[in-house]
Amino acid sequence: MNLNKNFINYQLRLKFARRRIFFSCIILSLLGILLVYDTSSIYAWFNYSDAMYFLKRQIFFLILGLILLAGILKVDASFLRKQARVLLVTGIIFLVLVLFIGVKVGGARRWLKIFGFGFQPSEFMKALFLLYLADYFSRKNYLAKSFLKDVLPLLGITSLVCLLIFLEPDFGTAIFFGVLTLVFLFIAHIPKKYLGALFLIFFVVFLVLIFSSPYRRVRIFSYLNPWADSQGKGFQLVQSQIALGSGGFFGQGLGESKQKLFFLPAAYTDFIFSIAGEEFGFVGCVFLLGVYIFIFFQGLKILKWVNDKFNFYLGWGSLFILTFQALVNMAVVVGIFPTKGLPLPFISYGGSSLLSSFILLGLFLKTTKEVIEE
């Protein structure tokens, strides 16, 4: 009787944890709707004669994201696992197509247009690559006994994905995929000699790529001292710091941001956190950070009960990508990391980013749903 009662209590705790994660993401999405309208309305009016241009698109993608999430919950996890390699190849094909027929924006080809619908393959590749990693590690029963058989094939696939994204060019996202692979190898407890060597190689390649390009080199120097070139390469980070500093402890108030008035570039996309800090202050920034941390630890609470390796890796990877991307975005905005094109999950404007976030949420909820229904 006690055993049955404990099992019921455990299931209830997991269900409540999953609901807390879901509703936390919905809260972030609704805050994103508010902030997207707040930061983009003036820009949209001047460029599209419609102050709600970006708002309407963000709401559309929010609804579409919820539909995708519901669809993922209906799909059997074993089906996702069987299709992991096919989906990865499909994602790689789209990354190749971007380089040849992609839409060029701001000097980079990151967008594909199919039947009038534009999207970023690299955003959706996060979920597709995650499925492949979860399948690969679970198939290998991963202990990496042989570098040639267990590690090298994975590095080959990772290098191909990173190269294709790097050629767009999108240096930040390419590095992100490399970091994701290293984190998976760490979780899988591969021998320390392999892991240490891979971290060293990754770090050396990272430095070579930065200092071999004048553009990236200038960005690094402007990151180290943005005020030295406050009207040039350091302009965006300087304006971001001005916005955050202007917010003080409690903020200027909703709609009272000055930096969104054509001062801060990408105010409604990658740097939307800056405007949140200006309008809601330090308190608002801590709240947003706290929500992402809350989601992460609620997820860990559930994952410790996941026994199936594919589900564990898939759930852990989804949780890691969402949280890591949020932390990196915030670190970039405050000047801890160099500027990268990683949006704030569920909040930044962008259909590809928002749909990708809901797909990752759906994958996490799917893997943990399997545990509750056992």
C-alpha cells in the first residue's frame, strides 16, 4: 500500500513539474508578445505603416508553435528515434540549399524561402541535430571505448553541420553546435583523455577562426572595450549597456524605453532583453533569469526518473539548449560574451526562433510524458 501510494505521489510530482515548465514557457511567450510590440511598434509604423506588423506575426507563430508542440506530444518517441538520421540528413540538405539559393540579409545567407514562407534552417537544425545526438548516444550505449569507432564519426557529422552554418556565415551558431556536442560527450562520461583533447582542439580552432578574420577580430576587440569605438563596432553593446543602466533597480516603466527609438539595433530581436532591463529594471531582469533557471531545475527534477537513454538524452538536450541559449543571450546583452546571433527563447521576435523553442519544449515534454505513463 505504501509503495503504491509513493508511486502515485511521484507521478503527481512529475505531472506538476511538467505543468510548471509548460506554463513558465507560456508566461515567457506572453511577455515576448508584449515586449515585441513595445519594441517594434514605432519601427513597424515607419517601415510598414502598421504598428502591429511584428506583433501579428509573433502571435501567429506563437499559435503555430503551440500546434507543433501538441503534434509532437502525439508522436511516439520510438518513431522519432527511427527517423533521427533521416531528419538530420534533411536538415543538412536545407543547410546546403541556403548557401546556394538562400536569401541574403545583412551580408549573410541564413534564410530560405519556400512557397513564400521564409525560415532559418539553422534554427530548426537545433532540434534535428539533438534527435541525432540522442539516437547516436543511446545506440552506442555510450562509453566511447574506441575513439575511431565511437567518437570520430560523431565529430565528422558535427564538423559538417558547423562548417555549413559557418559558411552562411553564422559563427555564433556554428560554435553553439560544437559546444552542444562537447556537452553530450561530457554527460556520456567519455574517457577524460578524449574529452580533454577535444576541448583543447575546440578551443584552438575557436581562436584560429576568430583571429584569422579581421571582421571577427574587430568584434572581439570592440567587445573587450566597446566604448573605444562607441559610434562604430561597439555601438550596439554601448547602447545596450545604456539601456540596462537607465533601467536602474525598478525600471523606467512599460513603454518608457528611450533606446528602442532607433538607438539600439535589433531591439526587438536579439537585444530585447536590454529593453526589458530598461523598462522593468534590475528586478525585471532577475525575474526573467529566474524563470529560465526555474525551468532548468524543474526539468532536472523530472529527468532523474528517466531510465530510457534516448529519452534521457533528448530531454536533457532540449532543456540544455533552451537554458544555455537564454544565458548566452543575456550574457551578450550585458557585455559578458561577444555579440552573437542567438535569440532569447520564447521572447525574441522571430518565427524560426519561436517555433524552434516550442519544438524543443515539445521534445522535452514528450520524453518526460513517457515516464509518467509507464
